[in-house]
Amino acid sequence: MKQYRTDQIRNIAIIAHSGAGKTSLVEAMLYNGGAIERMGAVDSGNSVADYAADEIERRTTLNCSVCIAEWEGHKLNLIDTPGAEDFYGDLHSVLRVVDAVIVVVDATTGVEGGTEKVWEVADKYELPRLLFINKMDKENASFENALASVEEVLETRAVPIQLPIGKEDQFAGVVDVIQMAAYLEPDGNRRAAKAEIPAELEMQAEETHEALVEVAAESDDELIEKFFEGELSDEEIQSGVQLGILQNQFTPVLSGAALNNVGVQQLMDMLVTGCPSPVDAGPVKDVENEEETREPSTDAPMSAVVFKSIADPFAGQLSFFRVYSGVLQGDTQVSNSTRGETERLGKTAFMNGKDSMSTPQVEAGDIGAITKLAATQTGDTLCDRDAQVQLPGIEFPNSVISYAIRPTREGDDEKLMTSLTRMSEEDPVFRIERNDVTKQLLVSGLGDLHININRERMADKFGVETEVSPPKVPYRETIRRNVQSINGRHKRQSGGRGQFGDVWINIGPLQRGEGFEFINNIVGGSIPRNYIPAVEKGIRERMDRGLLAGFPVVDIQIDLYDGKYHPVDSSDMAFQIAGSIAFAAAAEQANPGLLEPIMNVSITVPEQFMGSIIGDLNGRRGQVMGVEQIGRKQVIQANVPLSEMLRYSIDLKSMTSARGNFTMEFSHYEVAPDDVAQKVIAETKAEVEE
């Protein structure tokens, strides 16, 4: 493939609710651009973008996929993204590196829950966007209803630049209201036939054209002056549309039927004439020094961001990157400024789905791939060693569900850790943690499907079969009253040197979160100074074993005030045991209780779901701390026990038709109610007996 100038490149993400037709749209654009000889289909398992075995099996996009279509002297880097929320890690990765997005809406359903969510992510990155109302040929398709849902739910200024000709089985093409011409179904060609506007659409086309001209004129002071003085030319209208898109002043709306390749050529024309190139997007800033920038030019020092990594046990890691400035050449040494290391580059390539096309270099604004980077991970910056810069990384969504994981086969523990590490490098939202309290290895992600897909990939790529179970809650234990003058004595005599240690302690609770305080109040040498650390060590070790259910004891104060020793039989070990005995005896009398972790939960839902969400939180022993309205959404802040939130992501989807989302982080520990504590204690004892 030839090298394109930076201003001839368009980096476009295709985003939508699952099933809206993103992959089919990419397939049609690849066909129109001559990248493929015939269009594949998701249902047939032969589309270019959905090439992984699990995507073919499930007939849905699970990974972002970079595809290339050449059109009208331009290179379109089209990145298909997953619609399922479980795989929004890839969505964030892609939207970090593109310059515009196509939002696909199903004409039969209008805006859905997933449409809202991907739109919000595009808002986060302030990306210009086009809206493509797809499936105009399907039963119950309605351009008007879909457009109304866009304006109502997405709260954007949606401006049609096309009108559909017919609908359902009568859908025959589109009217371009800039050129005021009709384009009919391509009938096997890669270019739609130009025709006169149907008589029944002439008035609507004229009204839509006038509205578009006014919107286009508003984007520029010179254009608005010309607008008031007279008519704008097609070129001036197009210029105003392009400027309005770049400045996010409105969202152009197009329509079509991707499976039949109707309206897709006009969409591609708009990508070329209306969407920003990397030059239009402008320079990028150094995250550590905003005055340091990199211009989107081949003459600038090289800088690039890795936005996707794919682990392969045989070929090594495949890394996708976007070059922001300069030229990234293969077989050279560069700096990974994120990690402060030198990286040796191998061969570079352009990717079209799973197919690679070798290239000696990737120039500013373009997207490429490279294998076997040693130290580089997703989100890292690569740059010239003599011109260091660190570009913004990728902000991934927080995980919302966790499971304990273990290998199915004994002896695979080390193999499991290796494969989990590789998978988390490929998918940074798939997180690994070993919980020191429950002693479980945990994996976290964005949903059950996310976790299970990664488990299947570990089995396929690394041969590691796994089992998962709900994670144990990391409870703590504490005491709730003061107890004075408790003795702990360890004395053993069995011939030869004996063991002797004797301590007296007071015990009391501390404020929540203060941990442990050991006070040495020994006077007069009743316990020699060198044995004091042994007493504290014995107490700490006994605290780690728990009092009620085997969870660590926290938030207590120990006052060691007296004791006895023997000049021959006393030892560190004897005083450790004496300290442990004293603590156990004192804590038993100090009203021990179970502490449960309380999470700070932020839930964002459309207003109509607020009542049911608050009612559900009350049923989970939650405490609502506040409600704030942001736009059409309600944000509910609450404190909820972790034990009640383990599968909340699944329940929230069900309660809100996938329109709600939440974040959760640890807040504090609280004493668990007696019924909860007794249940946990009983379950723990049952596990021990097993």
C-alpha cells in the first residue's frame, strides 16, 4: 500500500449499540474502496473486521479491528469497535486515537441503551461525529422516528444531510441535500447512480437543504455574512459543514442500508469532505509540559501511542499504534517515554482485519502495527530518543465485577499466572489481584461475558483451563469494649531448659481505620526490654488468625503494663506465645464483632429508573448519600456493603435495560449486623469442616 500524506488520512471509529450494523458498514466501505472483491457478512462468519474465532462463533464484535479503505485519493482507517459494554476497554482505546466517529443507529429501534453509552464516551474525548441511520430496508424502519430519538435522547443538534428514498422493502437510495441530487442503489457497482430527486421528496429536500445551509453558515462569520447577502455555493456549504463537524456544533445525519451497500458511498464521501484529517485535529501536547507539543507533520520528531495489544503465544505481542508526528520506521531503536526504556522496533505493517501489509515506515497521522515489542504496553508513548515527549495515555473504565479464579488442573498455578499476565497486557481492563485477606486470586472485568471470553482465550492460546467462583468478601474483625488486666502465661518444663513468659495487658478498641497500637508501659524491668518486641509479634500473629471467622483483627490498642521473666527459661518464643495467649483471652471478653467493607457507589441512570434504583439500594442495606441531576440523568451516591454488590453490574443492566452504569470504590469498614455476622461465621466454619 502506498504512503498517504497526513492531510489525506481519516482516522474513523465506528461505534454503536450491539447489532446496529457497525461491522456490516465497515464491510461495505471496504468493498467500495476495492479492498475486498465481495462483501462478507457477520452471520456468515466471513467479514473482514470480525475475524477472531470467538467473534465468528458469537456473531458479534469482541475486539477492535483496524481496516483500510481507499476512497477518492484518501486513506480511511476504519476501526470497528465492540458494541457490548463488557468490551468498552477497546472502545476507550480506539476513541483515544481517532479524529472522528460514525455513530450507527438502527432505523427500526432508534437510540438504544448502548447508543447512549458510546455517545457519552465520544463526548468524553470531544470527538466530531457523523450519525448513520442504518437498516432503512428492514421492516418497521423509520428515519423520522430514529432521528427524533437522536435529538431527544442524545441531546444533540442533529442535522440531516441526506433523506431516504422510501423505506422497508421500498428503500431505493438517498437524496443528498447539499448537492440536491438523488443516489440510487448501486446495483452491483461500487458507485451509486446519480438521479433526479423523486417528485414526492422535492419539497422536503428543499426545506432540509435550506435548514442545512443556515446551520452551515452559522459555523463561520464570513459564511454567515454571505448567507444574509445571498446564496451559498455547494463548496461553501460543504466548507461550513466541515467546520461545524470539527467544532462539534452539530451532528450530520445520513442514512442507508449497509448490508445492501445503499447510502454507504455517500457516507464515505462525507468522511473525505466533512471529517477532520490529523492535520485538522492539530498538535498534541506533552502530558508533563503542555508547552511542549508535536505537530502532525512528517518533519517533526517521531511520537506515537500504542492503543491495542494482542497476545500470541507463538508470534509474540502484536501492537497497534497511531503516529502523531514524524515517521516511525521499522528496525530502529526508539524510546518508550512512559516507562523510561529503549525499545527495539521490528517490522512495521498496515493491518486490514487480520491481514497485514508490510511497510518500511508509518508516517504522521497514520495507524500501523508492529510485533514483539519487549517493554511496551497499551497506552505507552514511543518517541525519538533525542526528542523525548510523553503523550496522554488511555483512561480505561473501572472493573465492575470480580471472580476468584483457579486452574482446573493441579500444577497449573504458574502457567495460570503467566497466561493471566499476558491477557491483562492485551486487555488492561481485565485486572488481576491476589487478596491477602481471603488468599484468593481474583480477576476483574466489565461483566460476566468479559471474564468468560478471556478465560476461553487463555484456554485457546495458552492451554490453561480455569474455574471461577464468587469472591470471598474481605471482612475484618474487631473488639467493641475495653478489658483490663488480662494475664497470658506460657510455662513449660520437660527436662533441661524450660520455657517461661508472663505478660499482663489491657485491651481496647480504636477509632475505625486506626489499625493497631501497641503501648509499652513496662517499668522496673519486669520484662526485659529485649523481649518486648516478641510480645508484640505474638499478639500481631494471633490477630492475623482472627477471633470469630478467621479474618484479621483491626482497630485495637494493646497496653502491655506488667509481666514476669525467668533468667534461664525465658526466650523470645516464650514471650511470643504468652502475648498470643493474653490477646486471645482479652479479646474474647471484649465483645468481638465482624467488620464488613462498605463501598462508595456512584450510579448514573435515566430519571425514570431512579425510584426503582433507590428502592433496590435500600434492599441491599445501602444508604443513599445524595442525588444530583446531570442533564437528563440522575447520579445517585450511596454507601453499600460490598457483599451486596458482587453481581450488581448484572442486576443494574436488567433494571435499566442497559441504560445505567456505576462506579464503585472502597470507602470504609463498619460493624456488620448480627444476622450478617452469624451467617458469615457459620459459612466459614462449614468451609473449615469440609
